[in-house]
Amino acid sequence: MHDSSLEMTLSGIRLNNPILSASGPFGYGLEYLPLMNKGDLGALVVTGTTFEPRPGNPPPRIHETPAGMLNAVGLENCGVEQFAKEILPKLAEYNLPIIVNIAGKTIDEYIKIVEYLEKVPNIAGYELNISCPNVEQGGMAFGTDPDIAYTLTERVKQISTKPVIVKLSPNVTDITVIAQAAEAAGADCISLVNTFLAMAIDIEKQRPVLGNVVGGLSGPAIRPIALRMVWQAASAVDIPIIGMGGIDSWESALEFILAGATAVAVGTAFFTNPGIAQEIKQGLQAYMEKNMIDSLEKLVGAALPQKTVGGCIGTDD
């Protein structure tokens, strides 16, 4: 089966396959990309970028868990100017769609980053990290309040000429409320889920392991919960979804696609297997060939309860 079976368009971004790097674990990609074959990734989503450089949280910042890892890196990055001038030109050599994950403490900071990047070439889209604490709201994360999520998305959409993806926080009571707020504000796509708040304690020191006390849990441990949230979001919105959360095989990637994700993002698995994207790609191709499916798009949401309304596939109430 030819690679064309995996090709798709994600909110106007042309992908040769549905496998993306999840923002964070993949960094800027400069360490991983030389180890990969051309075409293994459909798009590169770079690590969270802020307006000014950030040193991140105090160490220790990483801790292994039985089925994944905790991280409290704290959005360490070089800032948007250095990224655009020094890193982006190197990434352009790989001929991949580049999606910039952006983060800020205020809505104005998000706006400043997008305004800067709008003048920069070789960027395919933006992913808004709305798990960041909003200092104007007493530290409440943008992604836990639908009104704040709506306002941020709407403001960015007003100035962006590129697709805007909103990355949802799972640390909410009802993921569908935030997903619908992002869609109503004009988001072109949503991605979910970000990491779950978690912690570990060193019993010898009788203190939290992480320097930041709490961090984000990722890896296979969160996959069933992330899959459930993708299923719920896909039932609640009509815009495309990038699914993520513990994907470490082609089978787990396919689960997210069947649950309604148009594309998938891989994060923690890259730490132990830099070739995971190729394995997922080959596994999906073999599955489709075995089942005589000529386009991956036919599998998106295939596991959802479906109904046809005016020629469109929807979900039952």
C-alpha cells in the first residue's frame, strides 16, 4: 500500500501521515530528526514557546513512574525571537509542517507571540497551550474556565492567518465544555490531552520528588483516560481533533483514530523508542492493507455511535 493512504489535510495543513510529535518531549526536534527517516512524521509540533526566554523549574524535573513519567520542566525555552532566528531555519531543512506550541501568563503575551510569528516564514500553524496559569485570574489555568478559553482563542484567531489548534487540559470536570468553547471561538482544531497533575514522594527524604512538588503525568498510564476524553470531545464538536496521551504503538494510535482523532501525537514514547513514529506508520499501513481500506480518513471516528444527518456523519445524542 502506498503512503498516499495515510495522507490527509488537518485544518488546512497537509500531512503525509497522521503522526505528529507532541509538544514537550520532542523538544525542538533537532536531536530526534537526524535519527528518523524522511516521512516518519506528518508534522513537527515544537516545545512550548514563550515571548521571553524561560529557565524552567528547579530540579529535579523528571521522575519515572510505573507506566510513564512525571515532568515539571516548566516550559524551559529560548523565547520566540531566538526560536525564530536560530532554530526555525534549521527545522525548515527537514521539509515538515512546523506547528508552534505557544504559552503565556496573560492573553496579551499569547497575542505578542503570534504577532511576532506572523512575520516569520515556514510556520504551518499554532497550538495554544491553555494549561498555563493565567496570572490575571489568580493562577487559574486558561483551560479550566470555558470563558477564558473562549476569549483567548477568539483573540488569537482575530490576528492569525494560520490554523489555530487549542491544546486542552485534562484537569477539568467536563472536557466537552472546554472543547465546545474553543470551537465556538473559532478554533480550527483541538488537541487533547495535555498531562495530568500528579506527584511522587521520596519516602527516604520524606519530601516530594519534584522540585516543583507537582508535575504532569504522561505515558501509557494516562492512555485510557485520554482516549475517553477524545471520544467525548469527538462527540461534542465538529472540528478535527489531534489525540494524544500514552500512545506507544500503532495499535494505541489506531484506538485514538477510531475514537474520533484525525491525527495523533506521540510524546513520552520517544524517550525510549526514537523509531516509534516509523513503527506506527508501518503498522497503520499494514492494518489498512489487511482490511482493504484505501484511506485512513475512513477510520476516523469509526468506533463512535453514528448517525447520518443531511449527508454528514454525526453522533447519537
